[in-house]
Amino acid sequence: MSAEDSLAVSLLVILVIAAVTLMTILYSLFKNAGKRDELEELLADDEEDRKEELAGGETETREPWEKDSDWWKE
């Protein structure tokens, strides 16, 4: 095998590795595209609960380190 042949073969190997990597990424994206993450569901449930609490007439409590919502007006 000559030097030119080894260059062509190594370039082909690199292209095959890149193609396999791309196909693996695309496969995992399409495989998981329809699934909903458990953490996302938990966060959505917490957000709904928080909206219900606030709609119930309770005032929102602040932590001591939080600024007022209109701090920028001062």
C-alpha cells in the first residue's frame, strides 16, 4: 500500500466514524423525541400546584434574600 492509498483509506475511516457518530445522535434524538421526561412532568405538576395556591387567595411568600419585584424602579 502506497502513501497515497493510506491517506485515502484514513480519510475514508474518518468519514465512516463521523457518519456513524451522526447516525447515533440522530437515532437517539428520534427514539426519545416522543417521550416526556419524568422531571419535566414533576416540574409541571409543581407549577400547577403553585398556581392553584396563588389563585386561592394566599399571598406569595418571599425568601429574605429576594428583592422586591419593583426594585428597579427605585
